[in-house]
Amino acid sequence: MIRTRKATLDDLPVLLEFEQEIIRAERPFDITLKEGKISYYDIKAMISADDIEVIVVVDSDNIPVSSGYASVVTPKTYFKFDKFAYLGFMYTIPSYRGKGMNKILIKALFDWISAKKIHEVRLDVYTENIGAIKAYEKAGFKKNLLNMRVDLRNVL
């Protein structure tokens, strides 16, 4: 039986593996990432934080097969909202992809966000990561802003 639950520190070894899989998947999209082992998140601190909810989708043996987090963010003062939620750490192990894990995970994150009376939700995704973009659009996300970069060593 597939279900969601709040991640615990006992999940940390699996979640650290998930993080490395995310980085491995994103390296082809971002030439600015350092070589070797890097880390995007302080997962231990995220699990313990009051303003972040780390959710795992678990299988019938209570083993995480998918992960994600929502964090409460205070935006710049020019936005219409005083808080928004930011999603990240979205990962599903390959054998569970295409089986609705993203939908289950995002629903759980949306429930946590809604309980906090927050209505604006944002995330970042690489423009070349078409599979992820399609999954997020299926969950109701719309493209909003394109982040661009240049390496001046290649321009000047």
C-alpha cells in the first residue's frame, strides 16, 4: 500500500541517496555544477525545521520511494502575497516512475501548504528537463519566469 508521511531522521540515509540521484540527473542540464560529490540540501535540518515539510511516499514496507519538500518563504515586498511555498527535492526511484507518485507527493505537499493558509506555490525546474516540466504542468503549475545565465569568459 502506497502512502505518504513526514520524513524522519531514520529516513536520512535513503534521502541522501535520493539527493545524489537528483544531482546526477541534473548535471547534464547545468554545466556550472561542481564535479564530484556535492550537496544541494541540509536534509537533516530540513526534517527538523518548523517552516519546512519533507514528505516521503512509502511502499508497503514503509520504505521511501519518492520525496519532496515544501518550505515557507517570505517574498519581496512588491508581491501580492505575504508568504509562498517553495517546492524542491522532488525525486522518485526509477521503478516507481509513471505510477502516480508525483501526484500523490504533490497532493500531500499541497495539503500541508493549504493548512498553513498559503496559496502561492513555486518551484524551479531546468528548461531542458521536459519530463519534470510535464509532470509539474499536470499538477497545475504554469511556466512563470525563465532564469538565464552567461559566462563572460565565452562572450568577451
